[in-house]
Amino acid sequence: MITTPIDPKQFQLHEGDTGSADFQVALLTQRINHLTQHLIANKKDFSSRRGLLKQVAQRRRLLDYLKNTAPERYQKAIKGLGLRR
């Protein structure tokens, strides 16, 4: 499973933005993709698997927040990151 690299900077709302939900979702997606590749090679690394599941849950909460507060930003994030929602 090879994924295209994600540039979180394109999801910033303004220069220097690191706290918006859009940017955090992009950053988490980048980290999730990296951990997924790691776990394919290291099947018994259960502590990293737990960290991956926590990051996936955090991304899910941020996406739910975006969906409820700014549906157009939610759609942009989903399409830009290639997520299946």
C-alpha cells in the first residue's frame, strides 16, 4: 500500500496556522499513513498499533467536529486527503 505524500500546509487557513481542525486532520493523516507502513513491516509491534488506533480516533473526532461546524471545509479535507467518508 503506497500512498502519495500529504502536504499539511495546503490545509492551513492562514500562514502559521497549526491549530485549525483542517491542519490537524492533515497532520494526523500523514502520521497514520507512516505508522501503517511501519506496522506492515513490523506485525508484532503492538504498542505502535495502540498509538495508531488512538490517532485514528482523534482524527475521527476532529472530522466530526468539522462536519458539524463547517461542512464545506469538511468536504475539502475529505477530498484533499482521499479519505473514504
